[in-house]
Amino acid sequence: VQLVDSGGGSVQPGGSLRLSCAASGFTFSSYWMSWVRQAPGKGLEWVANIKQDGSEKYYVDSVKGRFTISRDNAKNSLFLQMNSLRDEDTATYFCARDLKQIGFDYWGQGTLVTVSS
Amino acid sequence: DIQMTQSPSTLSASVGDRVTITCRASQTIGDWLAWYQQKPGKAPKLLIFKASNLQSGVPSRFSGSGSGTEFTLTISSLQPDDFATYYCQQCDTYPLTFGGGTKVEIK
């Protein structure tokens, strides 16, 4: 199992960024997937998750209406479209395989998003 | 939202010590609790799921217990590789939430 996060970078407040997670080594279309973030020097915060077929999505309140999680099962890829970015969105973003009530058993290496003017 | 409170936030211990970390949920979550270990610059690693089940490949010196609102992670004999930060996470209700972390340092 391998998850490779990409797409991070520096952006000004109000800007947009699209994160990607490339999955391999397992049947991607059979699993829920999540994004989890970690601000510099801080703890972990779950951001969003998506069902196998994309029919259900859940978000933490702080990103609702600004972030959109999506997936492309044909390309074994997970995405996070982040709009209207704020300073407080600065964090390393990890994708993770989501086993629902079991937890997150595999994680990407993380991609750093910095929101600053 | 369910608040997860870990204690202590920092713990100083020596190799061979028995270490216990506590996690309290602001409302009952059954046994839907996971524990993770994270080392600096790395992704978290799942240690325990469903409060007391050891994830495959995790050494047996790690154990978890509890249900409802009170949970513990125990390391029976601390090893050099165990110095890290540990997080609990409730997997019961959206939004999924983590504890603030417990950093295990070398004494």
C-alpha cells in the first residue's frame, strides 16, 4: 500500500489550491478515504472523507463551503480542492485510507500548504 | 463535537519504564477509539483500533483498554524507538476528532 500526497505550496489568503493523493497497492475503489491536517507544531485535525463511490462526503465545520473532497477511482486518486484559503489553513495535509470506525491504517507522507501574504 | 482530552501532554520516562497515557471523551463513544504514534516529520502510524485491538505488525508491548469515555494506552516496557507523540482519535461520530497528543520524552 502506498499513498503519495502532492500539490501543496504557498498561496495568499483568499487563494486556491488543489491537493492530490495517488494510491497504489490496494483496490482504491473499495475504501473510504480521508484528508487529515496538522498545523506546524500542533496536533492532528480530520478535514474530510469520502465514500467509495463518492456518494457521501463529510467535512469538519471549519472547511465546509470552502473545501471539496473528490476522487477518481479510474485513476486511483483522491483530491482536495481548497478555496478561500485562510491563514489558519496552513498545515501539512495527509491523505489516509479510512477504515471508518477502525481508524486510518495507511497515510501519505503529507504535503505542506502555507497560506500567507 | 466530541472533545478528546489526553493526559499528560508530556511524559518523561526511561527505557524499560511502564508508561500509561489517558484519553477522555466528552461523551460516550463505545469502544470506537484508535491510538496513533507519530515521529517528527513523519505520518502517524495506527497502533490500536477499537480501543484494545493491536494493529498488525505493532509490538505486543503496546496495549489499549477502556470503553465509554475513558481509555488508556500502555507501553509495558518503553523502548528507544517508542519516544514519539501519541494521539487518540474517536471514530464514532462526525466530525472525527483527535486528542491533543502526548509527547513521550527521554528522561
